[in-house]
Amino acid sequence: MNQESVVNESEVTSPEIILSVRHLCKFYGINRLAARKMLQEGSGKSEILQETGVTVAIDDVSFDVEKGKIFTLIGPSGSGKSTVVRCINMLQCPTSGKILFEGSDVTKMNRHELHDLRRSKISMVFQGFGLMSHRDVLGNVTYGLEVRGVDKIERERKAMEMIELVGLNGWERKSTGDLSGGMKQRVGIARALCNDPDLLLMDEPFSALDPLSRRDMQFELLSIQKKLEKTIVFITHDINEAFKIGDTVGIMRDGRIEQLGTPENLALSPANDYIKEFLYGMDRTKILSVKHIMITPSCLIHDHADPHTAIREMNENNVSTAYVIGRAMEFIGVVTLNGALQARHDKLPSVLSVIMRGVPTVEQDVMIGDIISVASDTPFPLAVVDDRGRLSGIVSRAAILSNLS
Ligand SMILES: Nc1ncnc2c1ncn2[C@@H]1O[C@H](COP(=O)(O)OP(=O)(O)O)[C@@H](O)[C@H]1O
Ligand SMILES: [Mg+2]
């Protein structure tokens, strides 16, 4: 047990980078030298296209993907997302730059090595599913193993395992034409996983699905990923999808990555107006947790404080609620200004009997979206407590509401 935790800790401290993209460029067109020169001189994408006939699809893109994580790229149509993924498995040949996958530069691989790479190391899932209509579900899922020469019993055993994993048990003999969009994409995912790839490339895999099956599939993908710990490069043009799925998110514009970071980083500190505009449509309540918006309570009192002190504290801080804590900072309850005034009127020695106990509290890792209703039912800022019940902050209704999009 101890041994295991030591191993895990060292994994956490030194993440393994499985894919490293460096200064990747892809130009479509003949006159690429002229295009590069214009790019270096600061010309824009449309100007370059007009002058040289060259499309700058990707311009100096660099990023790292950690083993076992999901890296998402997001950007408007035409911003270069598909070209990036298609370069990773060399369906497109980059104009310049390096793509180091498990330490080898895929741009330098020969045909044989590339064949091997696509068959056994990197699988792809497409938006349009790409299933073979003359084969049933099982036939589609086993296909990759079949071309690798795996025998029938073994490949069907493995395929059934994957079919079960994506929740299509009982559908293996159905024709793919009988399936809904969501189910077709489950087949697409099972097929990609059947090769047991080290890296899964997914180019807008859920964009063709209706919103409900899309949400199901996002959930499904996250639970599959948790089980198999696959590394995934995931392309989308939906900001909420990118933030829900990605450990790291890159936001693209005109062939460049404008900003790269965790969803929280991006939500809290967008680098420029483009990013801000992009983030505008996203639901911040599903990305930000209580710890991001909580503040230090300005009015703290002890449970034996006398009513005069409580009233003075609240007046000085211009608030109408005091947070009551015990000796070890443990949260006890709140005293309202009215309660304290009543206690003073009744000449009570302390606020003890006017403390409201049992008021709702939240923990700091809870998503903002999950506390909206508690917060609106509670007439004062919610107390944030740690796992030992100690008060670590408060979160106001205003702070929560200002993060609703
Ligand atoms: N095969 C191609 N030939 C010429 N231009 C292309 C080709 N593929 C993509 N492009 C252009 O490259 C740019 C990036 O395209 P793409 O990578 O498909 O963007 P996205 O996936 O973000 O929509 C676009 O301007 C597109 O028109
Ligand atoms: Mg695309």
C-alpha cells in the first residue's frame, strides 16, 4: 500500500509528456516561401492568401500533451484545428516544425513506420463516424485488429470488451445503419479503442449529435478515460464541451494558439479581448469552484462575545451578519444584527443564545453551479468550511450571480 502511494507521488511530480508539438506550421499552396516571408514581416492570413494564394492553416503552434490527460483544442471554423490533428498522425504533412510522439519525430518517419503508427499507436475518431455500412457493429470494431492479423477469437473477445465498455452490449450483430448518431459514435470510439492506442485523436466527435446524446457522450468519454487512462487530443468548437472535457485547453485563432491553460486559468485570466469574447458564451459556474470566489469574512466573533462587541463589529464592517467561530476556528453559526440588538435589549451577557446554528455551509471545491439554489435561499453569504469544519471563507450571493452567464 505504502509502496503504491510512493509510486503515485513520483508520477504526479514528473508528468510524462507523450506528445510534444513544436513550432508546427502548415501552409496550403505552392508559393510557400513568399508566404513565410510575408508572415515574418507581420502580414495577416487573408493578406497572404490574396498576394500569394497560400493558406496559412497553422502558424507556429506548440504544445505538450501529458500522458493520461485530455488536451482540447478549440476555435472557430477554419482556425486550423483539424489541420493540427491531421498533422499529428501525418495525414497532412507539416510545412515545418516537429511532432515528437513518445520521443520520435513523426515528421521524419518513413511509410512503414507511419503505417505502424496509425495501426497500433494513434487512433482517430471522426465527426462523421466513418463506419463501414456493409459490416455490423462487431465487424466495425474488430476491423483494426483484423488488418493487423489478430486471430478471430482474440479480436472478437477484445472487440466485445470494448463494445461493452461503450454501452452497446447486445447490439454487436446489428447493422450500423440501424443505430442512432450517438450509438454510431460509440461504435467509432470502441473501434478506436480496440487497437489499444497510446493516443486517441478526436476531431469534433460529438458535433453531429443532438444536445442530449452529446451530453451523454461527453460523460461517457470521461468515464472511459478514467477507466483506461488514455491520452486524448480532443477538438471541438464548443467552449462548454472544451472546458468540461479538457485538462488543458488551447484556444485557436487564424492558425495560432492564442492562449493555453487549464479551464480555470483561462476563465480567471483571459489573455486578451479575443479570448474574453470566446469565453463569453461559456458557463463559468461549471468551471469555477467556491474557492475561486470566496472572500475572507470581515466580521468574526466568538460564541461568548457580548452583544455590544458583536454590534460594534458589524457596524464597523458595515455588514449585518457576524460569523461565529469556536476556539479552533470551527464554524458554529451566524449572529444577525437584529439578533445581537435583541440580545443587548434583553441584557444578555453573550450572543450564545441568539446564534443561528445549522445554517448551510459549503466546501471550497464545490462548483459554483451547484450552490446557486442554496445561496439564493440563504439571506447572508454562505460559510465555506474545510473538511474539519473550520471556517475558511464566505461566499456571497452577488459573487455567485456575477459568474452566471
Ligand atoms: N486540403 C486543404 N487545401 C487547402 N486549404 C485547406 C485544406 N484543408 C484546410 N484548408 C484551409 O486551412 C485552414 C484551416 O482549416 P482546418 O484545419 O480545417 O480548420 P478547422 O478544423 O479549425 O475548421 C482553413 O482556412 C481551410 O480553408
Ligand atoms: Mg475541422
